[in-house]
Amino acid sequence: MAARLHHFLLLAALLLLIGRGAPSSAGAAGNGKVPVELYYESLCPSSAQFVTDRLAEALEDGLLEAADVTLVPYGNAKVGKGGTITCEHGPEECLLNTVEACAIDAWPDVVIHLHLIVVSPHGCIANQSVTLFAPLQLSLKYGKQTGALVPPLNGVPHVVVDGKPREDREFVSYVCKAYKGRPPKICHEPDRHCPTVVEAGNGVSYNPADFKLEDGVEVPRTDDN
């Protein structure tokens, strides 16, 4: 187990070193895409299911054509005296959160670091604390970002779309509502990604399955379309 811990600590450090020269593919401010932030915990079952199922599926269906996605692996962790981090699901989660933070830092392309996160060998992490300084600073950075949420975090996964907390099951519908460009494929599949009623920007509630988008305009569905 000690050898496995050493392996992952070295991996974290290596990711940081590689990332110094890695170009960022994250969307620049003003690119018209909708900012989406996912606050999660690496060993939380609900977080894991959301990342591996809903988020991965949404990316596959073209979410990144309309959104800039940021992952924040911290959740309900707490910082104690001396900067020691305690995680909701124990030291293994603290270690995994830090390794995933390093992957995000090293490869800013969400498609790349999400793949690394999804295939992380959770069961092989030793029950130890993280001691590397630089990776720990990444976790502390995400802790500050999580602590600055308004309203505060009250559970994970926690999804923020365009600056507003949204129900994680319906986050795609809110991305499509906020996006001003030509709607990508994902916005044409309400039954697949937006299963329930959401509230439009004008305060009117609607069922996404009753509408389709044509050049960014909602058009009621008829029996033949």
C-alpha cells in the first residue's frame, strides 16, 4: 500500500510538471459559451454517477459547443489547523481530490482530464494523507473557490450554470436556455438530457419535450415534428 501511495504522489507531482507547458483549451471570456461549474467529491457516489454518466454523456453529445465546463474537486472538505484538509469520505478522498486537481491543472482540456478522472483507480489509493506541497495548494485553491459560493454549497454534486445554482438533473436545459448561439445537437434532444419542467428566462415554466429549437428560437412541437 505504501508503494501505491508513493506512486500516486509521484503522479501528482509529474502532472504538475507536465502541465507547466501544456496549452490551455479552456474557453476565453467573451466567447459566447455558457460557464458551467461542477463542484463534487471524488468518492461521493452521487458525484461519481453524475460525472461518469450525465456529464460524460452530455460532453459526448456536444455540450462543449455551448458551454465552458470547470470541475472543482473539493465538495464538503474542511481545512483545519495548519492547513490540514479533512474530507467527508476520509483520507482516500482527500488524496483522490488532489490527484484529480493535478490532472485538471496539467491538462486544462476538460475532455482530457475528465477521461483521466473517470478511469482513476479509486480502489488502489492508500489510506494516507497528502504531503506534497504544490498539489496541496491546488486543493486549498479549490477549497476557497467552493467556500465563496453564494448561496453556499449544501450538497454534491453541485452545478452552477451561468452563475446560478441549478438542479444537476436539468443543467443541460439551463445551458441551452442561456446559450445565444446556434443550438448544438444536445439542445435538440430534450427527452434525453432535460427530462423535467424548467423555468425560462422570462419566468414562464415549460416542458422542454414540448418544444424544439430552430436557429435558437423555441418552436412548439407538432405531431409530425
